[in-house]
Amino acid sequence: MNVVKLENYTSGRADVPFRPYAGVLAECRRLVADRLGATLADAVEPLDKEVHNRRIATADASEADLLVEVQFQLRSLGNTLNRRFHEVFEREFQYRITPITPRASVYGGEGGSLLELSLADDDQISDELLLQNLARQLGNPCEAELKDLRARVGHMLGETHLRDSRDPIGPDGICAALKEICWQLDTARPARARLLALLASALQPELPALYREINTLLIARKVLPRVRHAVKRDKPRVSARESVPRSDEDTSSGEETQGILHRLFTGGGEPGGQGGFPAAMSRAQRGGEILLALTQLQQGQAGVAVGSDSFSLPAGAGPTTNVLHGLIEAGIGRHLGSVDAIIIDVVAALFDYIFDDPHVPELVKGLIGRLQIPVLKLAMLDHGFFSNRTHPARRLINTLAQSAAGWDGEFTSETALFKFAEPLVVRIQDHFAEDNQVFTDCLAQLEAFLAEQERLAEEKATTLTDELEQQERLEIARLVARDATTPHLENPALPEAVRHFIGEVWLQVLVKAALAGSADGGQWQEAAATMEDLAWSVQPLGGAEDRQRLVKLLPSLIGGLRRGMEAVGTEDAVRDAFFAELMKLHAAAVKAGMNAQASPPPAAPIPAAPPQAETELPAEEGDLGPLVRGTWINLRERDGGSRRMRLNWISPARTMYLFTNHQGQGAMALTQAELAARFTRGDAFLDDDLPLLDRIVDNVLEDFDTHR
């Protein structure tokens, strides 16, 4: 199916202007195309193996059929993948660096024409959503690198704020190139979409280092050696809030509010000033009455006066009472500029979401609630609080909330995390004025405390992980030994006594040899050779040469059998009975070879294999998707609740996964098969790794957009 880009019908492209950085852009394009093209080519074989293993493991027939088609299409790409990526990425790159000249909509609308909407069918919408999700997954691990890189690429393209969708070397462009490769294949959309996700996952580990390298290259080429993540903001108009006074020159609208919110949440604020705060501050923000009043409330003063208005925190308010709503209702907006009036509404909404979050313990909500006034002041002084996900105040709240959500057992005032975090909150209440260093210091202390908790947790888990690793080695040794003995156990020409001996006794010998070393080890080589000699020696011996070989072989064969049985502690009676039977079998093998009319010993039915515990083959890393050490997941319990557990350890062969909480308690060991089954049933799911405030900022922006 040919994909039609709707933007081709609604916009025209101007002639490409002279670009002073054309050569540097070409260097970036070649570097991305060469590096990622080679990565894709190298990934074909591992991805093929991953798809194959998933197909073997699934019990769903339709899923198996889909994976067969994905594997076929992946192989059809084969060695052409590198070349195809170069071709389509070049087109996507040129498309994104070519300026767009807007055309008037055929129906005169500003938000997209009816023609555009009519052409966007369900598949196209699904495709766009798929690309957005994949681009987000690729971009999240390299967010810091992309932040600097987009500023530099935008500078070369002459754009002060480069959108993700217009970044020629960003995740959006890369995913679009991969989509074009997959959508050129002659197969159904589900197989294309699955293959697209696989190829994107293969590139994810490469991107952070690649973007760091490109940033280094651009610095060497004198492209914005020092990046300042801000743009000049329009002169603020009046706030959308009713309490903000309007002048004759100022107007207010939902669109203006939304524009301010977007600038706050996406980094489009004023350039940084001294002390890390914006330079363009209002007089009140530089130490005026409002900040002074907020500081007094923060430090426990009962009430404060600003002009003719008085403000106080509600008496007897609970720990999760949103005190900012009370300040808004008391008319604090009358004393604020337009931007600050919006900021107090946004911060109040942030705390509403925090207090409503079901995953954060109530006591921790109370601790975070005590930071309402400091966070409001900080947001008014430093707009980077909204746009910068690494801001120390945001990280402090995120870290406290997420660590508490993963704390096992009842969360009380005696819980170690609460006892450690409460003095930090008190310190912020007492000392935060206009310098966010106190947030930075408290964050460092909290992270150090949690790091020590994780170290202690790993120490607690060490004994258990040692036991699990030994168990895994034993299970793998059994698998290897069973694989080696199966051909003989399934050979009806072997006498029943020999098959029984190999399946019961010699299997143990091979297991012990496998534990002692690899297939190249001396013990394994001797045990495997002895088993092969034993199987040969009881077959009909066809001539004198075979009989002479048996005579020469017997001393070493008997010696090898004795050593093996001694190594696994075989009882003397069992050993003697087998050797007596073996003597008879050798005599029968010689007689059968000497007498052409004689028949070899009759083959007995293959006895049922002794019951064995089910053991999974070592799992590939991709079998459980993004699971790596440190991943948090939720495990559903029988009572309907769930436990938030951290992946503490993965066994060397990836057949065992050990989960613990922050304290290293409540350890749970699951095999690869058990864990995969839980994910399939929905009894296990990845924890939302987006930090609390990052989720809330998105929600607030959406909420303001909906109700503006």
C-alpha cells in the first residue's frame, strides 16, 4: 500500500535557501546513516533468533503465524537493510530540512482542514500513533543528549525552536525511515508494525552514544559550543485568571494561557539570569511583597498582609489539604502578574494530582504537601521547574514518591524512609528563600540514602542469588546431559539394560561432568566418550576387526564406567549387576557377528523416561523485552492487589529472575517461563517509569487545554 503524506496536500515548499552549515549537516546525516545502517545490518541475525524463540514459546496459534511472517520478512530484508536505510533516511532528512511555506486551507480553517480530516483513515491514525510511541521510546534514554542536539540543529536550520517532527536526525525521522522500509514490504499491516518495533528496538542502545558523538562533532565545528535552552518570550499579557487586573492595553484569552503553559512546560521561557533564575523577573519576583509573604507563611507565620488583603493558611488543615487553592480564593492573584497568576493555578493543580495519586502513601503525600509554598515560590522564580525534568526540586519529589511507592509493608512514621525524609522537608521549609541549592542538597542526601538501601538490599539477596545461580547451573547441566543421552535412549537397537543404565546412572555422571566444566572439559569428554563406546560395544560385531577392537577397548571401557559410577556414588550392588549383564551383552554381540543367521538381542520397548522437572532452555535477553536489572514491575497478587517489585538479579543464563523491594525483603524468584506467563496473563506489568511530576505535568497541560 502506498502511503500518502497529508502534509504534501496542505503546504508548499520553498526553494532551498543557501545554508552556511550545509556541509556540517551533511556530516551529521552521513554519521547517522552509516552508524544506524550498520547497526541494523548486524541486528538481523539476533532479531531473527529472537523472533524464532518467541514463536516457539507462544501457545497462541495466531501469534505464531504472525511471528512466522515477521521472520520471513526480516530475512527477506537480509543484507539489503543497510542500503535501504541509507536510501530512505536520505529522503527523510531532505524532507525535514526543506523549509515549509504554509498555504491557506481549502476551507479556511487554522487547525486543519476538513479535507485533511477526511483523508486520515483509521490506519493512518494508527500509524502516526505507532510512530509517536516508537519515537518517544527511542528518545527517552537520550533526552539529555537530544536537548543540546536539537538546539544546535535548529541553529543550523535557522529555527529558534526546532520541533521534534522537524528534527532531521532525531528519533522521529529515524522511525519514519524505518516505517518506510517496513511499509514497502508485501505483507499485512500487523507484520509490518511488529517488524518496525523490532528494528526500532535494535537501534535504541546505539542512539545515546551516537547523539553524544554528534554533539561533540558540532562543538568542534563551532556550532553553539554553549547551549542556552531558552528563547525570548513575548511580552506577557494579562492572566486568564479572573483576579488579575486588566489594563486598557492587555487582553486575556484561553489561547494566551495555553501559550504561556506551553512555554513553561517546553522550555520556552526567558534566558537564564544570575543564580540560575530567569533574568526577566517582575519586581515582586525579585523580593517584593508576595515572595516575602509566601516565605513568612512557609516558615509558620499565622497570617500575612499584602496591601489591603490578608492571607493565612487554613487552621487545622490536613496534611494533604491544598493550601494554594485557599490563597487563590483569598485573591492573591490580584497582586501577581499574568504569568505568575497562571503559575499558581498550575502549581495548585500539580498538588491536586499528587494528592490523588493512589500509589503514593498518605504519609508521603503529607510530606510533599508541606512543600507547597516552597515549590510555588520556586516555580515563580525559576520557570525551569516546569520544563526541566532534571530540575533538583522535581527530582526530589519524584524520588521521594517513587521510592515510597515501592516500599514494602505498611508505611508508617517509623518507616526508615519517612524518618529520613521528614528532616529534609523541614530543612526546605526553614531555609528555602530564593536559592534552589537547598533542594539540590536534600536531593543528594535522599539519593545517597536510597543508594545505601539498595546496597543493603543486594547484600541481603546475595545468599539467595548464590543458591539460585547454583540451581540454574544444575538445571542447565541436566539439559545438556539429557541432550547427550537422548539419541541412545531413543535407539531401539540398544538393549534395554544399556538404555536404562544410560538414563539412570550415566545421566548423573554427565551432569556432574557438565557442572565441572564446559563441553571441552576433560571430565565431560571422558564421560561422553565412555557412553559412546558402551553403546558401540553391545551392537552386533560384524567381523574380526570389530572383535579385536572390543578386546582392546574393554579395559578402558570398564575403567571409565567404574570411575563414572564411583564419582556419582553408585551402589556396589547396582554396579556389579550391570557389569554381569554387560558381560552377557558382549558375548551376545560377538556371537551375533560370528553367526550370520543369528539375530541380535531382541530390542525391548523403550521404557518410559523417568519423570523430570520441567526446565526451560536458557532464554534470550529479548524474550522478556525491556527487563534489565533495576526495572520495576507490578506483580498482581491473589487478593487482587499488586506489589511493586524491583528486578534485583538476573541469572547468568537468564533463566531465573529475582525480585525484591527497596529493603531487599519479600524476595521472589521466578523462572523465565513463569515470568513470561505472568506477563501474558496480565498478572505482571511494567511499572510506569515516567516519574510522578513528569506524568502530572502532562496531565495538567492536557487538563488546562480541555477546560480553557
